[in-house]
Amino acid sequence: MKKWFMNIRNQQLIVTAAFMLIPVFLLFLFTYLPFFKMLQFSFYEMRYIGRRTFVGLQNFRDVFTRPEIFNSLKLSVYYLIASFVQLALALFFATILSFRIKGGDFFKGLMFFPYLVSGIAIGFIFKFFFTRGFVLDSLLISLGFEQESLPYWLRNTAVNNFMLAGTSVWRYMGQNMVLFIGAIMSVDPQLYEAADIDGASGWDKFWYIMLPSIKTIVVLNLILSITGSISAFEPPYVITNGTFNTGTYFVIMNRMAHELQKVGLASAMAVVLMIIIIVVTMFQRTVFKIFFEADDQGYTFGERRAMKKRQAVFPAAGQGRGAR
């Protein structure tokens, strides 16, 4: 046995197994085991301490039948719309700032800075920004508006969720912009030169060269933005504490678990959220596969559309792909 341990090859095997087993054990202990316990809890009516009663799928039915929970799912639409606005703005500024312009580095840092600030701190900043008579009202009054004509930005249910979703746009746009800039800078400049020789417009270069070349980062940002919109927590929790119909799914789930001690129902809500995120992610990948991945003949959706348009204008045009 001593000779076996003294063998260098066996020592390497022991060290490798140790370095593998410890992280796997920690991953199982703090990730997979709590996940399976959460699945188990979702079938029970229970508190953190006390008796557990098996209720089957009743908790999952409550997720879609209790008004405060189902309405919180509807609020995700506000943050979903904001995520698309955020990505569009990030891609717009990234396209501009990826080229050398005066003061470009300063603007990159300025737009990325909000992402470095704590979400709790941003919540308190915007809480005072939107409070009646404070920063936003003062700015609008200085522009000629009367305070009586201004709504209560955090109480008026017609505007408060737009305000809260806007804080997410302000915070995360810079992060997405930096990711887009890194991807755009990796595009081969010779593609742009060839497009200029062919007389392509700026939109053609963006749609047929830049966007397909950075599709991986676009998909990544979409997944992060949409999953983040579904699980929005910090803005409504810090700014309004979920009052005045601003409680998102995560805020209500936190309330069920920690304030009302409905652990089983909160666990069911977490499982439903996981399923929604998986479905949305699969849908995104399918859409991008249709639009940006090449088919069996090597054509993307955009190239096929361009060919049909060209053939409609020039019916006698050749069908071949031609030299590249």
C-alpha cells in the first residue's frame, strides 16, 4: 500500500480526484441539494418550523389563481419591454462608440458606471428622484410644469411601473453596450471594405455583416435581459416595497416566503419561474437559429430574403451564390 501511495502517477491521481471531489461536493451541497429540497417543499403546505402537510399540486394552482401572484407575472411585461429598449439603446451606442470618435472612451465609462453601483444604492437614489416634490418634480417645474398637474410617480398605477422599469434600463444598458462593443471590434474590417466596394449602405453593413457576426453576444444579452426582466427584484423592493401594484414576481415570492411564512407556495413559485425561464430561453434560441444560422445550402434568413428581393427586381439574375 505504501508503494502505491509513493508512486508519482498514483499521487497525481489522488490530487486530481481531490480537486474534483471537493468542488463537486460543494456544488451538490449548496446548489443541487437545496434545489431538490425546494422541489419537495413545493408539494407541501408548510412553514420554516412546524408541521408539513402534503397538498400535491395545490401550490402550483395557487400560483395561477391567487390574484397578487398572477398579477405579479403580468408586471414582467413592463420589464420585458424595458429589456428590449435597453438592448436597442445598447446596440445603438455600441455601434457608434465602436469606431474612433472624439471623447468615445469618456462616454463608454460614463454609460458603464451605473452598472458598477449597488442595486440597493440605485434603488434609494431613484426613490428620492421620483418622490413627490423632489428631483424629478423640481426639474419639470423649472421647465414650466405646475406641480399639481404632475402625477405621483410612485403611487399612480398608470406610470409607476414604467418608472421602475426605466431604472433597470439606466443601470444595465452600459453593461450590454460594453459586451456589444467587444463583439463589434472583433468583426473583420475587410468585410466592411468589401461592402463599401459593392456600394452597400450603412444599414446593409449593419444588418448583413455586423449583426450576424455578433449574434452570439446578441443571444447572450437577450437571455440575460429577458431572464432578468422576469426576476426583477431590487427596484420595486427598495423603491416601493411592492406597494401600489408594483410587486414583481420576486417581490411577492419574497413576501410569501419570509413575511407570510408560506414556504411551500414560495417554492412552487420558484419552480414555475424556472420553467418560464427555460421556455423563454429555448424560444430565443429557436428564433435566432431561424434568422441567423445558415441552412443546408449555406444561406441565412437575411441572405435568402435579399436573394428573393434581388430576383424580383432582376428576374434574369443568376441563382448561384457566386464567388465570395
